[in-house]
Amino acid sequence: MIRVVLVNALTLSRVPLTLMFRTMLLFKVNPFLPCITLFALIAVSDYLDGKLARKYDVQTGTGAVLDVMVDFFFIIAACASLSFRGLFPGWMLVGTEYPERQQPYYPNQIMRNSDPIIP
């Protein structure tokens, strides 16, 4: 049980890292070195949470949904911030969000061991 909590905490640690990434990108004059560092931390935590969940056999439906939601939050926050700085075309934000709306969501496909998904 503690491993499930730790893996999900690692997943959720990307939320404050994303907010820090966004803040650096929007308010720092030269944000590129801090943003590269934060991006690397976000990528490593994304890699490790899945790797650890598989290694310790603690894959859950909740963890899978959290992972996708946090990844999507980072993508939208990064694209919106880059767009605000003029480094990413704003019209592409629609294209970034659209594929997520096209895919139907079937919770039974990602649930394992009858793990309930937190709504």
C-alpha cells in the first residue's frame, strides 16, 4: 500500500513542477536554463513513476488516470505559457487539446484488480 502512495505521490509531484515551469517561463527574463532543468525533472519523474509501478506491481486505475491528467496539465500549461511569450502559435493549443476529446474514455480498460477510479 505504501508503494502505491509513493508512486502516486511521484506522479502528483509533477503538478508543482509544472507550476514552477510555467512561472519561470512567464516571469523570468531569461527562463531557458531553469525551464530545461524543470523539464528534465518532469520527464524523469514521468519515466520513474511508470517504471516503479511496473517493477513493484502497483499499477492501478487511479494511477493511470492521474498520470494522463498530470501529463495533459503539463502539455497545456507549457504550450499556453510558450504561446504567451510568442514562442508557440496560439492556434495550436486547439490542436493540442482536440485529440484528447476525440478518444473515448473507457475506465474498465485501464482498471486492474477492480481498483476504483477516483472521480
